[in-house]
Amino acid sequence: VTDLMESSMGNCVGIIQEAMVDFYPYLSRTFVGSNGQDLLREGFYSNCIYSLKSGKPVVELIMLLSSQEWQIALQKYFGAAFIELINEGRIISHSVRDQIMSLAKEAKVILDDRLSDEFTKREAFEVYRKYTVKELITEAQQYDRMLVSIKKRHRDVGEYLWKKIYDSLTNELGVWKGDKKAENAIRYLCLDRWEDTKRRRFRLVPNPFGSSHPGATLESHLRDMARQLFRTRAKISASSDTDDESNRSFDIPDDNNAEFVSSPELDFGLGGPIVCAVECSMLAPGVVLPGNLTLTTSTLYFTVDDDNVETKSIDPQVLVYVNDIHGRWSFDKIRAVYSRRYLLQNCAIEIFLANRRSVMFKFADSQTVKKVINNLPSIGIGKIYGAPRARATSTLIPSRLVRKCNMTQKWINEEISNFEYIMFLNTIAGRTYNDLNQYPIFPWILTNYKANEIDLNDPANYRDLSKPVGALDPHRRNKFKNRYESWQDDEIPAFHYGTHYSTAGFVLAFCLRMEPFSTLFINMQGNKFDSPDRCFSSVAQAWENCQQDTADVKELIPELFYQPDILLNNNKFDLGITSEDEIVNHVKLPPWAKSCHDFIEIHRMALESKYVSQHLHEWIDLIFGYKQRGLEAISSMNVFYYLTYEGNCDLQAIQDPVMRAGIEQQIRNFGQTPSQLFMEPHPPRQMKVIVTFTLVVYFKKVFNIISMKTVVTNNVPIAYVKSCTQSSSMSASVITISYNQVYAVNKWMMSTSVNNNTLSLLPATKLIFNIKNYTTPSGLAQRRLGEPMDQSVTPSTHCFCCICENRFILACGYWDKSFKCFSTETGKLTQSIFGHWDVVTCLSSTVDIQSDNNDLIIVSGSRDATILVWSWNGRRERIVGENNVIDAGAPRAIVTGHENGVVCVECNGELGLIASGSIGGPCLIHTLSGELLHVMSVPLYCQRPFQICISDHGTIAVNFTDNKGYLIVFTANGKLLYERELEERILAMKLSSDGKFIIAGGFRKCIEIWQLRNLRLCHSMTNCDSSVRAIDLSHDERFVVAGLASGGLIAQSINLSKWSSSCFYS
């Protein structure tokens, strides 16, 4: 039995023993005896626990548990306790289960959130990765395009340099000149894009792509072909060599795409990281070039898309006239940024550059325009118009922008000319040379084109500026009025005129005879010239058509007020024969104009006349003002087709590409009205009353005379005079330099006294001025300019040059082949500039209008037959080398072409020209960068040029000292206008700022006022005691200051306005 019990119960005993020991605290309360005693306490406790711990045989343990006390306890208490234990276990298990379930749910939520976050992060990472990859690919493509653009640009620069070398060797002064062309070959010219500060384009440059377009003549309009063609070719001679010339290739091998480039600098740097890159189109006259615009932190790039269908569709003959198709522009070369319209949508910008040119780009929408402007330099529209120089200025609408400028008040106060103001309004209103459909607009001025003489003081000779062109003729005005009143179309609003006063076709018709407009016109007309009867062949006929033809209400273009070559058929185009058997050649001029230059001169004078000044505001109201739209436009008969106005059509909202293309074509054909600038009547100009001032001169005592004399260096001729007489300048003075190189600083003092009784009419009744010897702060009034000149050099007015408000003097003629810079105040040498291989003989200076600082351009001529161009840094006050290196180093340009030593030179920053002369050689015209433009055709009897002056208005005066002397006037493009043989030689001369007069003096011992036009002598002032050796004008041109051979200095009052009236309005 024992064995059976141990074998069957042996495994349970261990569990029971462990349970009894481990759960003693609980079992001691449950196993209670019959008397309530604790069966596990003393008595039984010791035995039980001992039995349990000692691991006694199973039999003994079973006997202990089978005892009566234990059985009673098990039956009486253990069941309930077990049930209670089970219940408690259930409760605990349920609680634990609930807790576990809650924790499990929370864990699931946490895990789900983590999974969601990880998924979101993974998705974001994937998006960012794809975006980054896309951006990197795009950036890489942008850099690839930039590198391709740089490569193409370098190719263009190479072609440019190759053409420059070729032209320098084969031009009429080159060593291979005999191989270039026949004597009677045509020299083709093209209008240069260089603009002066008044936005005039004077310069014509050699055109290597020029042609007479022999195949463009409209044959159907030629009469009697055999006879008439013979007559045409007799009058318009074109050498057979021109075809060979037009087909000449300048291409680098393996590259057949040659374009003009305006900047020949090579630069392999990218200008920093890319900050903005957008698709756009470059707008040039007659051309829209799709491409990409890329902006770095310091540079702007444009790359044309050569694979685009629009690019491939452009005529190559037109494309050669488009500059900068692979352009690069440094931010420091940007001078102004304008928001522009294209097809009446505000989606373009125009950037004006330091090289006096502009580029225009069209974008997808106005937001892209703002994005690009925000990444360009914060310069606004520049400083010329007085507007704030900020990016916000560039984004202003024209009507707000015009109020930010000070030009309107300047015009009212007669501080600027009518031409300047009209050009300003055109610029602000979005008119540009880069878009022929938005070309600048100028008014018809005169009505008398048939008389032999014209009086510009007679109002009858002027057009009524208060009416549009279409309303000037009463009969035609009634037709337009009836059209408007009888209009019944529900979709198209009523209008007076179906054509506009400015379209691309009108512009090209006016400029037909000048490239690149000739090529553009032929391209627009299907590779043919227009009918000879419709060509712009006569000024009078063009005016008659504007009065009679209901489809012709055009206004004029600015070139008709400054560019005479627009009227000349210099390229010998065969424009055909009219129905009246008249050959179309040069434009026929009115009888009162002797030449094209004469017509332009009188036409410009008419624009600046008193009548136009008094009524110009009325024309401004029609074109730019409150009569442009609304009820005022209706009452003024000034309503055009609705698609010519901004805001009448939103091209972005048109989804149908065919319809959109049709609307765009209509806008191009109908013309575009300028942006409205003024919502109220424009104020009229305040015409000043011309008065004669009483001059009171203080010299020892007061004399009521009109001139003053003083002796600077007794019996030593004065070689040079320079006045700096601005009343605002604290250092107003007149510098004189004598033949012995002694210079004197003569203080110029002027004051005004006001008469209260005449204050409303006269700004001043007395002008008091005094010229006296001025003692410098160092205590000396006269000093000598360094060492003596070379013995072979005769001091003259072109050997010296005063700059920076007379604070520095440049002098040449030294034996060491240098020219030197001296401080006026101390007389000390501040810099010696070397560069020539022989003695420097002449100097000239001009303001560097390509710079925003007070920088100058210095030009030096030498006996080594070269001219060097130098840069004067206004901040450092010295001549600097490339990249503003302090040492002068190399010049910015070397000008060649003379065979003999250069004896006179003059530079002009407004025109960007250098004119120079040499003994026995020609007088040449170069650009400031050294390219030869023209050779002035000097008569054979004029071999000794002495002095050259260049006018800002496009004329050049040359003084020759052959025999008794000659005075010759050329255009800025080298054409001889007027010549006159003098009674005595002129030794000094000065051009007036308006380009109308030459103030000269010489051996006649008088100061002469010459009218530039026709070289007519207007006045002579004969109060000089010796010959005049140097001459200059005060800043207001009311006084002429002259240095005499006796060493005296004379100041004489002049009234150019009086002589202007008598000379030009006769």
C-alpha cells in the first residue's frame, strides 16, 4: 500500500508541500480546527510545517491530511474559501485582461501612429527625393544651357573679333584696302542701337550683311522695262561687287550661324549660383525669340532655344540683325528696369544697360515678371527721371510711375526740351525701340510743305495739336463722325478710326531706306518692296495722305526729328517707278529744306518753337492723357478700334489656341494705344519772358559796360581756358594756362539782386560778376605745370584738359612720351601716364555715361599715329586700369587708322564717338571702344586740321589752318554738310550746347558767333587787343571767356537766343 501511495501520490506531494509553504499566510486563516484553532499554528503547525519542509514520506503526509481535524476543516472552510479564491482570481484575471487589452489597444494606436508617421515621412521623403532629383536635373540642365550659351557667346565673340580684324585690314585705311572692294562699290551702313541720354540713335555703323536687295523690287510696277530699268540703274548705281560683298562669310570654320555681338569681352565665370530660371522670349524689332532667362547672384543670361519651331521659322537675313541672342549681362551693367506690355498684356520687362542699349523679354504672366524683377538689382528705372531707385518703382503702373518722376515739372519750367519730354512720356507709357508695334510716337508739327520759305514764328504753319490727325480735315472728320454715330455692331464697340496712328507697318515705311528696317520691311512684305506709289517717297505727299486717306491717320516717329539719313537712299535700293514714271530714290523734301539735314534741323526747331511749346499739352491729352479714353475721347473724336486698348482682351483667358492666335494677330495689325498716364488735363508750359539783363562788372571800380578784361600773364599768350562757373559750385573759377605752362586760378563770382516791382516777370534785374586772380590755400596764385614741354611742341588749346570742376589739370607734350595729371590747388604732380611710343600731342575728356559714378573718359593722341582711351575713376581721382586697378596699366582701347601723327582729338560720351585728325591724313571717326566707323571726306585743299568739336546733336566741326583757314561741318556719320573759307585762321572754337552755334576766335582779334547751319556769321565782338588763342563758355552760355595772345583774359556777355531767333526762324 505504501509503495502504491508513493508511486501514485509522489508527484502531488511536492506541489502540496510548496503550496502549503508558499501560501501559508492565506491558509493559516482558512484551515481552522473544531475549536477554532489554527491547524497550522503551534501544536500542529510545527508538525505540519516540519512534515512539509522535511519532505517526510507520502504516507505520513496523507495521514496528516486525513486526520479528523483536517477533514472537518476541509469540509467546513475550504470550499467557501476556494470559491472565494476562484472569484477573486476571476476578478483579478478580468482586470488584468482589461488592462492588457487597454495596453494592447494603446500599443496598437501607438504602433499605428508610428507606422503612419513613418509612411508619411516615407512619402514626404519620396516627394522630396523626386523634387530634389528634379531640381538637380533642372539645375544641371540650366547649367548646361548656360555653358552652351557661354560657348555660343564665345563663338560669337570670336566671329566679332575676326570680323574686326578683317575690317581693320581691309577697310579704306587698311593695309589690304585694295583687295576689299572697287572704288564705286557701295559702303553699306546699319543703324546702331547706341542711345544717348535723350534716347536718340545717331550712329550708323558698317554693315557686313548689307545688300541692295536687288530681287526685292516689285516688278509689276515698273513701266517700260528696258528703258526705265536702264534709267534706274543709271541713277542708282550699284556695283556688281555688291552681290559678292553681301554673300561674304565671316564664319569660323564648322559654324555657319553668325550674329552681331555688342560686347566682345570673354568671361568663363558663371557669376554665382542660379537663383532664378524661367522660360521667356526675347523681343527685338520684328522678331520674337523663344529661350530661357537665367539669373545668378550677379549675372543675367539669355539662351535662345535653337530647336524651337518659332526660332527655326525666323528668316536668317533678319536674325543676323538681332544682337545678344546668347547674351550675358552683369548686374553692375544694368542701369534701369521697366515693366512692359506685350500684345497689351503686362508680361514683359525692358532692361537698359550701361552700353547704351536695351533688351526686352516676354514671360508667361505678370507673376513671373515680378519674380524676375525681385531677383534683379534694386535700381528702379534709373536716376535720369528722378524716380526712387527701388524694385517697387519698376513694377508701378505707368500712371503712378509718371507721378514719381520730376520730368513733367521740368518741362513746365522749361528745364528740358519738348523732344526730351515727349520721349520721356513714350518711355514711361511703354513705347520701346524693341517692339515695332509699340514704337515711340511723335506728332505731326508743320502743315506747310510746299512753300519756298517757312516762318516758324507764324502759327498758320503749324498743325492744330488739340485734334487727332484724323480730325484735322473737316470733310474727313465728318466721315469718321458719321461712322461712329451709325455703328450698330453688338459685339464690337463703336470707333472713329479702324487704323491706328502707330503700327509696325508705318514705322517700317518711314525707315524703309535704313537697315535693319529695310530687311524687316521686305520680310514683312513677302520678300518684296511695297508698291512704289505707296512708298514713303515725299514728306508733302505723306502729309497729304494723312489728311485725305481714311485709312491713314498715322503720327510720326522720333527719327524724323534728329536722323537725316532716314530720308536718304544710301544703300541704293531699287524701290521701283511710280505710275507717274518717277523713280523712287531719296525722300522728296519741302522746297524750304535744302538738304535732308536741313529738313531735320528745321523740323526739330519747329518742335521746340514757341507755338508747339504752348500747345503740346493738348496733343499729350490725346495720346497719353485724359482724352485717350471715355467720354472725352468720344467728344474729341479720338476713339480707335477696341483691340488697340489695354484691358479689353485677356489673352490668358482664351483657351482656344486658334482664336488666341487670331486675336494676337489683330492686335499686331491694328496697333496698340500707349498706356494712359494722365487722368486730368495736362498743365501747359510756362513760357518765360526773354529779358535783357544789365551787366555790372566789378574790376577796381564799377563800370556800366558789357565786357571785362584782365591780364593773367603779361605778353605771354594764353593757350587754354576752362570755365567752371556753376553758381552752386563753391569753387567756381576760370582756369587759364599760358604758353610758358603757368596756370592761374581766376575766381568767378556772380550774384543777383531782385527788384520786387518786377519779381513776377524778371528772376533778376542785375547780374554782378567778377573775374579776379584767386590765391590758393597754399598761398600762391600761379604755378607752373612741371617740367618744360618738348621743344618741338607748340602749346595750344588741345594740349591741356581740366577735369573734375577744375580741380585737376591734364597736360601733354612732354619729352618722356607721357601725359601728366596735376592738382590745381597744390600744383603737384599726382600721376604720370605712359602708353604711347612718341610725344603725346593732344588730349580730350568726356563724361562716361556708361558709369553710374563720376567717372570720365580721357583720350590721348600722339605722334605715333595712335589714340589711347583711358578711364578716370571719380572716386579715386586718378586714371585707373582694367577693373579699376590703381595703376593706370593698359588703356581701355587703342585707336588706329592714322598714318601720320595725331594733332587734334575730341571725344563725346553722349554719342560714344572719337573724332581725330592728322597732318596730311584724313579725319576719322571711331567708337570709344576703338572701332573705325567713318572717314570724313575732307577736301584736298584741307590738309592741316587744328581743332575738332563734337556736338551732342550729331554734328562735328573741324577747323583747318591751311592758307587762311577753313571751317567744315560734318555729320556724326562722316558726311560733309557745310564748308567755308575763312578770312583769317581760327585758333580756338567752342560749340554751344544746343549744337546751333560755333563760338570762335583767331587772328582777326575778335570773337565770332557762327551759325552751324550754313556756317553763317551772326555776330562779331571786336574788343580784343590781340588774337584769340583759347575760348570757352560759361555753364549757362551767357558769357564767353577768351584767352588772348597778349596774356589777357576777356569775359563777354552773349545772347545766343537772339541770334537763334534771327537765324533759324527766317
